[in-house]
Amino acid sequence: MTALPVPYLQEAATWAQEHFEISVPVNVSYELLEEILANRLEILISNNFQQFIFLLYRTDVSENRVKQILENAAATGADPYKPIAALIIERQLQKITSRATYKQDHLPDDEERW
């Protein structure tokens, strides 16, 4: 994991807290966020698979990558929760970074934005 601006990780943690109904400490590390989210995913996959699918769709993660993780887990007996959590966090960080990069605050009014 490359170094991220702290506000980006905090924004991703806040988003995960709201959408996945988890409790995340202030100034959470990437590893701890991944662990907390992985625990929540395990519960969702076991008890409410439809909600899990909905949240993946809403997060806009690659369906193929999730399938690969699940297939690998089934074949090897590996835990799929952390890799899926990492995928969700990475996708959210991509969205946050993209919004920050393409922000158009420098334009004076709505008319010039067109």
C-alpha cells in the first residue's frame, strides 16, 4: 500500500462506517480499516448476502475481481474477507482521489462550467 494523504483514508473510513454500519476509530490505519471491514463482510456474507451484493454494487467494485477472490478462496480455503475489504477500500480511495483531482472550484460561475 502506497502512502496516502491522511484525509483520503479518513474520508474512506467515514464512508465505510456509514455504508457498512461499522465503528471506525479516528485516525484509523489502512490495516485496521481493512480488518474492521473484513469482519463486517464476513457477517454480511453469512447472514445477508443480498445486502453484501447491494453494497458491492453501490461501491462499484469489479465484479470479476470479487469472483476471482471468491473462487480462489473456495479452491485454497483462504479467507476471502480481507481481499474483498481491500478491494472496497481501494475503489473508494480511487473515487476520492479522482474527485480531488478533477475538482473545478476555480471556475467563477455555473455558466462557465459548461
